[in-house]
Amino acid sequence: MKIRQTLIAACIAIGILLCPNSRTEAQEVGQAGQNPEQKATPPPGPVMEADPSAQYLEKGFQRLYELNFDGARVEFFSYQKSRPDDPLGKAAEAASYLFEQFNAKGVLTSEFFLSDAKFLGGVEGAAAQNQNAAFMTANSKAREMAKTRLKSNPRDIHGLLAITIADGMESDYDALIIKKQLDGLKMMKQAETEANILLTIDPTQQDANVALGMSNYVIGCLPGYKRAFVWFGGIHGDRTKGMQLMAQAADRGHYLQPFAKVMLALAYEREHQMDKAHDLLAQLAVEYPSNPVFAHELTLCAKR
């Protein structure tokens, strides 16, 4: 009898010891079943990061509009190394050489833009003295790369944008730097065709409207007899349309948006719309405080 009582007591003691653990496990199972969201989540998979090479172009154009041309080229060379097949990197490099020359010659100033002799006749100095070999080499390479890319895919956005920018810059170079106005107008017409193709494929590529706007405005500013002469060659222009297209690039452009703003501001000054010119120059002066040209042009515009 005593042995049986002892065994019963032992069983009860063992049960007391075991039951709490059993209840805990049951509770955990029940809780896990009732709240599946509380289960540990598996570690996330690999995260795809944005292409870092795009930052090189962004920083490069930022430096360009700050007149830090060497710094801009450092970024553009980094982009070319990262994306050797993209002609936009070479076109950006070419832009740095031409913009540097424009700055040295005072092209992007009201003194130049408001003078018909300079605006329609080009910079001072002989063509041989003004040649820019670095620009021509980089620009020709950008065009060659763009054409190669477009052979594989005629709708390639970067190829079309690069060749539009390259031909637009060369038209400015021909007309303003080496003063071959007719060659410049022909190249301008070519850039206009390419810009229209690009915008038809992707209307968001508003940088293309810089070439379209400039071609229309410059041709529209020519004397009547010159406009009639180039008209027979299929080259047409309209000042009002040109300013509208530049306004679109100034509003929704990307890499060339600041360039579109300064060109449009100077065009407004030519058209005696000083309030609009002042607004654009004020934006540029705030955005690029290290660029003394924008601040100086803003002061001159306010005086006018």
C-alpha cells in the first residue's frame, strides 16, 4: 500500500514538473498558428541599385555650368570609362570644350547676343586662330559612336540625343567660331531633323528642343535677303517658334536645361522682354552662385 502511494506521489511530482513545459510549447504553437505574421521573415534578396555612372554626367554638367571645365571633364571621363559604348559621354566632353571657348569669347553674354554684327557674324579673330581641335575631335567621335549605335537600333535614345547634340554644337561652332555661316546652317538643319526624330520617339527628351529652338531663332533673325537665300536651300526659321521651343527645353530639359535658360534669356533681351529675361537669369544666378557670368548678366538686365 505504501509502495503504491509512493509511486502515485512520484507520478504526480513528475507531472507537475513536465506540464508547464508542455503548456508553454502548446501556447507557442497556438500563438504561431494564430499570428503567422509574427514569424521571423527571411532575409531579403539582393537589392538592385541604380546605375552609379549616371551621377558622373549629372556632376559633370553641374561643373560645366559652374565654369569648372577641368572638373567637368573629370566626371565625363569617368562616365566614358564606366559606359564606353555610350556616345553621350563623348558628346558631353565635346560640350565642355565648346562651352569653355564660348566663355572665353563672351558668346553667352548680352554684349555678344544683342549685337547683330557678333550674333550673326561670329566672334572676333580669324577662323584659323579660333579653331578648337579638342572640340572637333571629341565631337566627331561622339557622332561616329552615335551612328554605330543607331545602326543596331535606329530608335536608341542616347544615340539620337548624342548625335542631335553633336550636330547642334557643330552648327554653333561653324557659324560663331570659324564663321562659316552657310555650313553652320546646313548642320543646324541636320540637327533639327534628328531632334524631331528623337522627340517623336520620346517626347520627354526636351534637351533636343535646344537644337530646334536655336535653329529656328537664329535663322529667323537673319536679314530678309539671307532668309530668302537659305529658304531656297530648304532651311527655314521662325523667331517666335524658336523661342517657344527653347522655353520648353528651359522648362523640362535635363542636361541642357541651364544652357536653354541662358540662351532664352538672351533672346528675350533681344526681343526687349526684360522681365522674362530677368526671371531666367535670377534662377541661374541662384542655382550657380559660383558662375560670375550669370550674376553679371542679371545685374545688367536689371539696369536695362
